[in-house]
Amino acid sequence: MRLLPEPTPEALTLASVLYAFGDPVRLELVRRASSEPGAPCAVEGLNVPKSTLTNHWRILREAGVVRMAADGRYRRTWLREDDLNGRFPGLLDAVLQLSDHERSYSAMP
Amino acid sequence: MRLLPEPTPEALTLASVLYAFGDPVRLELVRRASSEPGAPCAVEGLNVPKSTLTNHWRILREAGVVRMAADGRYRRTWLREDDLNGRFPGLLDAVLQLSDHERSYSAMP
């Protein structure tokens, strides 16, 4: 597997990480990366064009939120939990938890 | 004073609030709104054009992060702490605290 370029943990900034979280599709990608480490970038059930999805993954990778690796014909992703928790303690868990809550809230009849 | 249009607390979304936080200038505006409720939008010491600043305040207002009111020739701003804490418990405090920490970190020689 070949790792795609990514910022070092020291280079992460709060603003760019918050920006990366700041989109409903990217929040969903973060949730999936959290629950399925190493899963391919191609994601079922999201009603967005492939090019849009590629762009969202790129924003997450360049902000340091996810790690991506080329694995043959797949690109696989991992959430950079340790790096995020080291630099911004509590932020990732808060965002994942609030996102879970918002999903269940908006799914109510 | 005349209140500018803003979303109701129920209309706030996690993604748009995170997006609003996701810029270094907007993070600084949030910090100032937090420490100086009702202060005018014109902010000293930020090296950005007035039109850019106006745009950043608008993004914060439209996401529901700040309240703005026209007061004669001023526009005044308040952080919507109660609404944010009601909808996204813990998020605002986490972001303010991490932002403080990042500032002191990056200010170190």
C-alpha cells in the first residue's frame, strides 16, 4: 500500500479540522471511517457524485482528519484518531457524538 | 436596535456550525464575541479587508453562531451561547478552549 500525502500531527490546525468536519457529507464519511477502519473510499448509500466524494475525502485527508492509502485499485481510509486526540483532545469524540445525536434527532417522525 | 435575520435554534445544524468555526479569522471573531458581548463588528488588529470581515460575520450569523443587530451606524454582535449549548452541548466550550490553547501554543518562541 502506498500512503497518500498528509500533514504531520504538528501541522494540523483547529480551523482546518473544523472546516473539514463542516459539511454533512464529510461528517458522514468521518462516521464511516470511524466505524470501518481501512474501508475503501467508495461509499454506498450517499447520494453524491463520485467526483464530489473524491473531493470530500481529499479535504479530510489534507486537513489531517483521515489517512488514505492506495491499495491496488482501491483507496483505503483510516480516521487519524490518535493524531486528532493528541492535538485537539475531546474534539473528535464530541463531533462524532453530536453527529450521532443529530442523526437520530432528524430521523424522528 | 434592529435584529438581523438569523436561524431559529431548531434550524441550527452541526455541519454549518462547524463550517462557521472552520476559519482562523472566524475563530478569532467567535473569541471576541465571547469576551465582548454587544461589541461592534468593526474589529481592531485583524489584518483583513473590511469586506472580508463583513463576509465572515455573515457566515457566523447565518450559521446561528452569532446574533447581530443594527444600532445606528454600528452593527453589534453577540455569541448565541445558550442556543449553541442547547443544540450542541459542549461544542462551543471545546472549540473556545482548543482555540485558546492553539493560540498560546503557536505564540511560543
